[in-house]
Amino acid sequence: MTRSSHNFQVVAAIPESIPQEAFITALHEHENVIMLQDLTTGYKEIDTTTAGATDTHFSPGDPIVRYSVSESVIIIPGAGNWGKYPITFPASFQNTPNGVKFLAHATAGVIVKGGFFVEKAGSDHQVNCEGEEGKGLIKWVLVERVTVECHSALMPFVRHSMTKAHENTCRLVVEKVVRQRESSGSGNR
């Protein structure tokens, strides 16, 4: 069985008026990165006694939280709800000082690992800032880095589905934090 992998990165600008810690806190609330992903329909926390214990993706000794995640995967594009297939799989999360790492073992041997991180903006972060005020003055970004591994025959379908499902998650997390800060009146530093 030949396996292949695909790496991708999604970046969203963080407004300068909101401290980076607010975004790290939002990432540590795993619901934000689980439920703001386009395919997710639900989740629940499950036993964590062995979650990620031997996986080198996670830092040894740091707590790992495990969830059962439900998604509705599009198997026939453009076919509406009957073109979707429900799946449920375990996903593990580990908080880091600047975000959160994740590892999911999805259906058909698909493994998804990566993380969401708050980082200083740099040349390796391609940010779409069209129409935003302050274009070019971005100091901080929210970055999602993902590696998908699966059987080579499945990779074209999985790559397309994963990229589409994750393309908006960073932006949606940023928008949620901004809305929460504005509604609580703490939008300024």
C-alpha cells in the first residue's frame, strides 16, 4: 500500500488592536478550531488516558485532550446533502505556548496532523489582505499548518476536501475573537 502526504498552510492576519494572547486563549478552547472547520457537525470529549502517548507529533509529558469528531464529508461535489457521507473519528489536541497541535485518525486510513499558531508575520506567511486597512502593516498572524497522509489513490480527493474544509478556519477564529472583544468592550489594548 503506497501512502503519500500533502502539506498546506492557511494564514489570517491578526488585528493589531487585539493582543495575541486573546487568540492563543481562543485556540486553547478547542471548540473554536473544531467547530469552525467547514465539515464538522459535532464533537464530544472522550477518554484521554492513552491519547497520543507514543506519537512524536506531541510534546512528551504535556496534557493531551481527545475528542470524537463528527463530520459530513462531501463525496459527490455539487450533489447537496445526499452527496455527503457522515464520519466520526478520534482527534487529539495539545496546547502549546503559542497555539495548539492536533492529530486526527480519520476514516480510510487518513491521518491529519498539524496545528494553529500565533506568529509574527514574516515572508513565509502569505496573507490575503485585499481591501483591509493597514495593508502591509501586519505584525501578527494566525497560521494553520496541516499535513495529510493517506493511500496514494485517495490523495486527490482527500487533498481537495481538506484544503476546502480548512481554508476558512483561521479567518473564522480571528473573526470570532474580534466579535467577542467588541461585544465585551475590550477591543483595545
